[in-house]
Amino acid sequence: MKSPLLSLPGAVPAEGVDEGVAAHYGDLFREQRALAEGTGFVDLSHRGVVSVTGDDRLSWLHLLLTQHVSDLPTGQATEALILSAHGHIEHALYLVDDGTTVWAHVEPDTQGALIAYLESMKFFNRVEVADRTDEFAVVHLPAGSIAEVPEGVVVRETPYGRDLFLPRADLESYAEKSGPAVGLLAYEALRVEHHRPRLGFETDHRTIPHELGWIGTAVHLQKGCYRGQETVARVQNLGKPPRRLVFLHLDGSEVHLPPAGTEIRLADEGPDGRKIGFVTTSVRHHELGPVALALVKRNVPLDARLVADTTAAAQEVVVEP
């Protein structure tokens, strides 16, 4: 779905899974600084929007999600995962309940598969699941923003800012009042700075929540059964995850960033050394320079010198080994 805000001056379209919104509007670092200072907004209208209504919506979702939502207070934001039977991450949902409806935004083009799964689990529960992507656009206001929220708009308020479920028809008029527009690359740079994983970027087909630090923020360890809980409990109580998320400071003298999927090796083993991980997201940060998130084997020493292909990298712990 192509955003009308791509017609704004300087807009450069994002690519890949984020196609449909602007990567930037001509000045990446200025846009990053604006977000860090609490000004501007980010067009996330390419993300999927799903609603769940009905008297049983919270108790029903509680049975399916990794998060404790049966008593979720009205207006309180949370995030949750849906796991496979083996505990691997399949969906990530960013939720809020407005008193009558649970609203969630999800990764672009994942809402169809999510809704198909939810529909298959309805049974006799009094719930209705709907794809609202055509009707609502997600807009992000950074932490500290004093921008006004239109009356009646549902808001998820988090430590990182506010996510608005804005009627899609109002997106252009809202942009005129709430500028400057900030591109997705600036939003991603701050996401990496804050060590926040993203489905499809920091995850692959075998990722479990412990590897990314999603225990606590998206996974509640004291709630009842849900699909994949056995794996979560076993790793939490009896073992350690095979991999861990790290934050990498990359050699700033390199012209090119190592792209997602770039193999990571121990510098001391040379270019033919064994692969011990891979880059998941790399960005240029307005203060930190080139940085990245990566998944590495759990037993990689914390003081090990790393290389992402040929780029030197120093790791900062996100998930403890």
C-alpha cells in the first residue's frame, strides 16, 4: 500500500518489506535528530492493522499470546508474540485495548497469516477479528512530542513514543499539521540504538524469545498455557538459548555498511574462520556512527574482537550469555 506522503518534497521510497513509505526525506541525520529531540512524526502506514472485538477478546487472546492480557487495563500498551508449537517466533503484535476493541499493528503483509491463525482458534468465543489496514494508518510520534492527537484516535503510549491508529483518509491532513515528516531510516536507527528487535529482521525461522531479550517485554513467565510455552519454560528454567542478540559498534572508516545477513567471525581467526553469527540490522546513527544489531552464538566471549565480513566490530551486550 503506497503512502500519499511519498509525494512530500524530498521523499525517497523505502525498499523491501518497508516498501510503500519513505525511507527518508532528504536529510537522514537531521531527521534522526528531530526524532531524538521529540519532534516530527514517522509514517508507518505500511504496517498491518488488526482489530479484535467482542466480550471475550482479552480472555481469548490471553490463551494465544505470550503476554498476560486477560486483565489488560484500557489504554495500556503492551506487546506480545505468537509462537510455533516448538517455541519459535511467528508473529509480533503491538497492542492496546480501548475499552471495546483490541487494536494491534504488525509487520507489513503479515496480517493475513495472523488473522488466518486467529480465525482458526475462535471456536465458541465471542470475538470478531478484522483486517483494518485499508481503514487505518499507523503514525509514530517520538517520546517527548507535544503534537496534538486528533479526538477519537486510538493511541499506544510507550517509553519510545506514541503509536496512533489514524484513519487513513486523514493521513495527509495530519501530516500538514504535525510535520516535519521523518523517514523510516531514522526510526530504524533509533530502534537499533535502543536494542529493540524486529520480527523478520532480528528473527529467522528458529528464533526463540530468549535470544532477543523479549522475555519480560513480550513474554510473561507466570501466565497460563499457550502454544510454545513448553520451550519458553524449559529454556528459562533449565538452560540457555543457543544465540544472543548483541549491539555492534562498526569501524567508521568503512564506506559501506555490512548488510543484513553478513556473516560474523572472530577477528583472530582471519577471513576463513568459523561463522559465529550474522548481522540482522545495520544503520548509520547521527551520534554513534555505524552500528548494528546481530545474533551471535551464546558462548562468544564478551571481549572477543569480531569482524562482519571485513568490517571490524566491537560488541555490546544486549542479552546476557
